[in-house]
Amino acid sequence: MSDNYIRNKKGKVAIRYGVARSKVLAVGGNRYTWMPQHNISLAFVNEKDIPYVLSHLKKGCCGSRTLAGTIATQAQVDKWLS
């Protein structure tokens, strides 16, 4: 468990999607929804699901797909919550 993660009250970790739009990703029995606010899309994810989530959040067009998920910073979470 990393002390550097930004967590919500339920202990879930803030993950940023690099595209400011809604995104849904299912991991096992969990469903995560990234919601854009202030040009940032965030979701709060169970820590055990982070490796899968980061490897499956992708962006791109015309056949080009790049990874687009990152652990959110405090500044990103603060802006998203404002």
C-alpha cells in the first residue's frame, strides 16, 4: 500500500484518465466510471485493481492506442473537486 496515493474516504485511490470525457471500465465485479470536471476525468479505484486499470485505460484514434491512465496528483484531485 502506497502512502503517496490520493484516497477518498472509502480508501479508494484517485486515477486520472488522460482524456476529459466519461469512461467506464469493469474489473472483476467492480465498475469504475471516470467523470470529467474542470477538464480532468477521475475515478476512485480499489488499490488491488490499479495495475489492471492503468494497463487498460487507453486513448487514441485511427488505430493508434496509447496508455492514458495515471495515479492522480493532489493538485488534480483538488481541481476536480472544486
